[in-house]
Amino acid sequence: MLKKHMILKNHYSDSVALMRIAADLEALPGILQATVIMATEANLERARAIDLLDELIEAQPNNILIAVSTQDANAAAAAFSEVEMQIKNLSSNKDLPTTIEPEAKSILMSVERNAELNLALISCPGEYAGAEAKKALNLGLNVMIFSDNVSVREEVDIKNIGLDKDLLVMGPDCGTAIINGLPLGFANVVTDGPVGIVAASGTGLQQVSSLLSQWGVGISQAIGTGGRDLNAEVGGISMIQGLNTLLEDNKTKVIVLISKPPSNDVAEKVINVARAGSKPVIVCFLGWDDKRSDDLVQFARVLDDAAEFAYVKVNNGNVPQRRNFEINCGVEEFDHNKDQKYLRGIFSGGTFCYETQLILSDSLGPVWSSTPIDQAFRLKNSWISQEHTVIDLGDDEFTQGRPHPMIDHRTRHERILQEARDPETAVILFDVVIGYGSHANPAAEILTSIEGARNIAAKENRHIDFVGFVCGTDRDPQQFTRQIEMLKSAGVKLAESNSKATLLAVSLIKTNPVTKDYK
Amino acid sequence: MPDLSNKELNITNVGLRSFCENIQSAGGSATHLDWEPPANGDSEIGSKLADLVNHKKIEVANDEAFGRYLAANPVLAGVGMACENLPNMVGKTILHAGAPVDWRDMCGPMKGSILGAAIYEGWVDNLVDAEKMADHGEISFDSCHHHNAVGPMAGIISPSMPVWIINNTEHGNQAFTTLNEGLGKVLRFGANSPDVIKRLKWMEEFLAPTLNSAIQKTGPIELKPLISQALHMGDEVHNRNAAGSSLLIKKLVVGALGSDSTQNEIKEMVSFISGNDHFFLNLSMPSCKAMLDVAHGVPHSSMVTAMARNGVEFAIRVSGLSGQWFTTPAPVVDGLYFPGYSMDDAAADLGDSAITETSGLGGFAMAASPAITQFVGGSPADALLQSRNMRNITIGTNSQFTLPALDFAPTAAGIDVRKVVDTNILPVVNTGIAHKEAGVGQIGAGITSAPLDVFVQTITPLHKSVIY
């Protein structure tokens, strides 16, 4: 073993800095032990004590002594040049102190930094989301909880705190909202205007706000409540709070309420609040038949109707100028063969899937689904369609380990190809949801699937019709018109809304000469 | 009714970063949180924590506790004998650092130190007998903290040891610490050889009276101004005390020269203190203890009033949960080691000196001490970041202790257990590292963090105390 040392004269460095360098030296190949010290008597004593110095050395207290034990003289030389460089760096490393503030770690921290905060958008895993929401409320912030998997008990707790503190609680499982014109979560960029929306359905909210915006009627606020809000356990706390908020909001002239059918008690509670107000309220509890429509409270069975009724209220009885995509869709080509009898609806929006089932059961009869309205028609295997089938690929069953189909089209792509292989498929119906949060160019993805499907069908001399609609606006990053043009150019038969698209698909099934006999 | 219409939305985003970016690109104002599940992912405790955020009772209690801490005025009143000054210091009592720990569970340095103290007290004259005495339960052990005292490293205080007497003139409480023996082979690192005992005896018989006469001549010395000045001279008064020690000796020399002490006694005193840059540590520690003890025991308060390590467990006390220690296994410090030593040789984290961090000094005041910033990654910028970061877990700041490098910003002080658990930002502690075997002494120094677990433990009892 060799013991080597080097002396740097007239250098002073703090011992801590030198210890750091010594630690680096010991990591170099071939160095057994190293010390880097100011050569004071006490320090030299210490170095001798661990047997690093075997010769008398002449060093002054203001010298830096580097001593190493090694098997290899070259390693020692390398170590010494490393030290010289590092010691020079000690004095030349003059980066200015960093001024970039690290991101806040808690809601409290962000409030302490910015007293102007007024809303927390929470999308962390569900088991923690309730606690984050409580913190936000305790700090005086409104909350939107995008996360799901929050227990009903916790949901009720949180919503009661919100009521108590006069703070808005949107969610849990609230996918979308538009507050003061700002799209939150999955939302569309709509124009500002007189219609306020409270919705327990994310895609329902997107459909109505987008249609109105396309027709030139803006949105004041679109408040989400989360899908469970109108269940008996939660009792519509958020919908009633949201409704009351809009009734008092000066900008809001007409209100639209959207939900899947609530329990009767909750429905009556909500309707009573609407009746007690002084603004027209359109109530769209999907499929809800209610004959009590009047000037103040008007019932709409589907989303498209809700949007149209709101338009009519705002425009003193005038109806919206509908965009007639159907003209270009070539309905005359009834070239399905005799086995092609069925409709397959492949959705990314849960509410669209639900609404389509409503319309189909009125017009075509039984519809199978993995999320059926009528439990008797639950698909035996969600991954395999039978007869008329509509599925929501956004349902948990399909999203295990994969992002939502509005972001990641792989599951939908595979399913469309699978439907194309089925000789009984006549029409494939799909939704394209754009806006913040969605895929950057969903039409392009769908077109790839359609091309693949057509190739499969063509080999067996079949023609499959594709029917779709785009939910969104021209101000969305993906641009409504651009998406429509792409789909149109690929021969997709387009409608303005989900319910119109569904009716179009029904007409393609019903008017097909071969399938006419069916029914 | 909630009213949003008059206000521009200003959003904090917890979870998916893309939501924040979407809001920004839509022209809105949003900031993203660097969020992680609080309380080590224990959602039940996380939910209790949520109830405590901005809870009125806790906020009021913390204002009271923190106010007391700020108002405290520790003053050096003299040097006396432990058994004559510390409460309940009767019989063969030996005090140690950290939370209470049984003799058989103690770490090497603490045991070594206790054996030395038994010889020093004259209870036995050799280590074998000393060990028998301890084994037979003839010595009562207790935490320094239970006797208004704190001790660095092993923190051993035996009855006839001299102690600094600190009076809090604002609230009337006292705090005590032994005199610092210097570096190398010293009792606080577990050394107990005859020369160590000899030095302790000399400190008792010559140094202590000389110091006391000097103090009696100068009159009580206010310690906050001294600490504050030391911060401006490059100390953080935990791992670096060069400035504080120099300032102290300036005061003492004048007093000593005017006292009855002999020329030789004064010379020895001056030379001892001059040779020990850590001398002031044993005054910064009891000053912090005096300030924090008055903040202890305010019902509902979530303020940490002590962080202490006994070489086996890291422990904290919380103001509103008095009478309890919250403990977890002490970490081994990943620091910088003297040549010939590594982490394998190190005792687990040890000593009451984290009382300085609890009081907003030490690691919390790292920005004051560029000379030792190598411990925190190398550059003064890291030290500044560290001092600023601690602001996120404290109740407030102490404007009596300011940091020149941060534009004289006050130090962060009054650790709030809720904020630690909510942010997972851990209090930093600057510390020396003892060899795990008794008697070897200090083998390094470094920085460590208080373990999250002790703070997590406080949430359930705190929740119970405020939510019925």
C-alpha cells in the first residue's frame, strides 16, 4: 500500500467543504482512504492516527493537505488533480441563488402564497380526494372534485360543509364545469351568455352547452354536481345549491338542469325549488316523462330538446337554425345484405350511451348494453355485442389499466374492428367528444378505425354505415368544424347531436329494404 | 349562496397537471400543487388532518403558544450545581437526552457516558462496577426534558455537574444545560477515560466558579441578542457556534477581570473557551428550551415544543398534547464522516440539540451559515432554499432572529404538526454524529430530517382533542 500526499499552499477552505471533497476522493477507483484537511496540528495528529501519513511533512496551518492511501501511484495522481480542480471550483462556482420557487405541496401552502385563490380542482386518487376537498372548504375555497371512488358518506359530509360555508361543491366524479367562462376538467370553450346549467352528467353538460354555444347562445355558469348527487342518499344537495345559486345570479336568465332520472323524492324536491324561483327552468332528467310543463318549468326528455327549449326561451319563441348535416350523408345507399340487421353504438360518453338506449328502446325495441337501463338486457359478455348493442367504453369495466376513451382510442379502435367482423353489423354509431381534456384530434383516430373496418367488410362484400356526431365548439382546441370536415370526407353520416345521430342510425336500419322485415 | 360571479376564478390544482395547463391555456389563473398523499398515504389519518386544517380552536391555541414563545426572554443568570438547581434531581439520578429510555436499551455512547458519570460522581471507581450499578437498577434515569434541561449528544447530567442557569425573565421559568467540554474524547460522545473524568472535575472545581463569578460581575446576560448577533456572523447556533462563542467570551472576560478570580483561573477559562468553537451551543440550547417550555401545554395547540433523540428513538412533544412523547426509531445520519469512518460506524441520531431547530435556529437558520452549507448539498443557494422551505411548516416567523442572506427575513419558527403531515416537508436538523461505540467520540456531522412518522402519530390525539 502506498501513502501519498500533496500540499496546496495558501489556500483556506472550510473543513466541511474539504470533507465533501475527501468523500469524493474515496469514491475514485484505486483510492483506499483519503483525507483533505487544513494542515493544523490537531488535524495532522488525526491523519497520523488513522495511519494516512508516514512521513514528516512540512505544512503550515493555512495549507491544504491531501493524503491518500492507494495501491496505485497513478490513482493517487488522478486523485490529486481531481482535488485541485474541486478546490478551484469552490471559489469559482458563483451561481446566483436560485429564485425559482418550488411548487406548493398542500392546499394550505398555495393559499398562503396566494390569498386570491377561490377554487380547488381536485383530481387526485379518490381515497384522498375527500380529505383534500375538506381542506379546501375549511380554507374558504369552492371545490370541484373530478376524482371518483369517494364514499357516499364522505360525499354527503363534504356537501354539507359546502352548504354550511356557502361554498360550491362540484363532485365527486364531476367531469366538467364551466365557471365564469373557464372550462374545468373535460369541458368545452363556450361563449358567455344567459343560460345557466346544473348537471349531474358531464357529457350531458357538454352536449347542452356546446349546442347552445353553436347556436349563438352563451353560458353564464355550468355547474357540475357529480353523478350521484340526485341519488336518495345524497338527496340532490349540490343540484339544489347550484339551482339556487343560478336563481340569484344576475347573468343567468334561463336555467337547464340535467341528470339521469333521480329518485322521485329528490326529483320533486328539485322541481319544487325550480317552481319557487322566478326564472324559466328546463328540467332534463333523461327519459323522465312529466306532463307538468308550463311557462316556468319545462321538461325535456333528451339533451337536444333541453338545449332547444333553452334557446327558445332566450330567443322569445324562435327556434334555432339547425345544421343539416344529414343532407350530405347519402341515406339512399341501402346496401346492407340480409344478415346485416343490427346497430352497434360504441360510445365514450356515458350519458350518450344512456340517451341512445332510451331512443332505441322506443324505436327499435330491445337494446343490449354493458350499462343497460333495463337490467334484463345486460350483455352476457361486455366485450361481445349481440343484436342491437350500445356500450359505454368510459365505464370502469373498459378502462382498467387504460386511460379514458376520450383520451386513448385503442379500446374503441379494437371494438370497431370487431363489430366490422360481425356479419350482422349494419350501422356503427359513435360519439366524438372534443374540448379540453380530450384527445388532440379524435376524428383522425376514428378515421383510422373506420378505414380498417371498411377493409374488413369489403372483403366480405358488406357495407357498413358509420353515423356520428361531434360534441364541442369551434373554440375548442380540436375545432368542431375541422373535426366535422374530416368525418364528412370519410363518408361518415353526421348529425348535430347524440339524439339526432341516434335517430339517423335508426332510420338507416329501418329503411333498409332487407332489414325492413325485421321489427 | 355561493357567489362566483363577481370574482375572477383563481384555481389551485390537486392531481392531474393537464387540468392546470388547460385552464392556463384557456386564459385562466391556476397553479399546480406538487401533491402527494399526506400521512404516508394513510387516508384515515389524512381525513382527520383535513378536519384540523384552519380549525378555529387550533388556530387560537397556536397564536397563544407561539406568542408565548416569541415573548420569552432567556437570560444567563449564572452557573450552579445540577442537584441544587434542577427540579427533582434527587439521589443517584442521571438525566439523558431524548425521550425516556431503559438502561438496557440505551445506545453505546449513552451507556459509556453514564458509566463515566458514575465514576465522576464518585459512586464507583471503575467501569465494571459502574455497569453493575446500572444493571442492578441503582441509578434512576430520566429525560433532561423532564427537569427543565437539555443536553447535547448523550446529554448526560449527573447531580454534581455544573450547569448554566437560564432564567426566562418574561415568564419566570428556568432552563439548564451542562458546560460544553470541547471536541475529541468527551463524555457527551460516550468517552469515559480518566482524562475525560479529570477534565469534568476541573470544569466543576475551577471553570464553573470562575464563570459564575464573571457572570455575577457583569450581571445577567441576555441571550436572544447574542444569538441574533451570532446569526449575523455566520452561526446557525447548532452545528456552528464560532461567532456565539467569541461574543460570549467578550462579555465574560470583562466580568472575570472585575471578579475575585485569580489571573490563572481567568487565563485557563479564556484558553478553554477559546479552544472550543462549540462552547456557545450549551447556551443556545437552554435558551431555546426556555422559550419553548412556555409554549408547551396550551390545550389544542399543534405546535412542536421539543424534538429530541436518545440514540434509539426520535421523539417530539406537542404543546396541546402535554405529558406525551411521540417516538419512532431514530435514523442514522447520512452525513460527512471524518477520515476512517463511515455510516456503518455511526450511532443513530442522538441528542437534545434539535431543540434549536424546534426554536427556528440550527437547520432552520441554515441561510445564516454559508460556511457549513456543504451539509445541505454544497451551495449557499441550497441553504437559502432550506431556510425558506421551513417557512412552509411553521406557525410563523421570529423577527428577533433574522437571516441576512434572505434580506433579513425572520427565521421560520413554531413547527406545526399539521403542516408537516400535510406537505411531507420534514423539519431539517443539523447534527453531529457519534460513534456507535462508547468513547470513540464524534466521527462526523451532517443533516437529517425529523421522521414523518412522529408527526403522523400526533394527528389522531389532536383530532380527538378538538372534534367531539
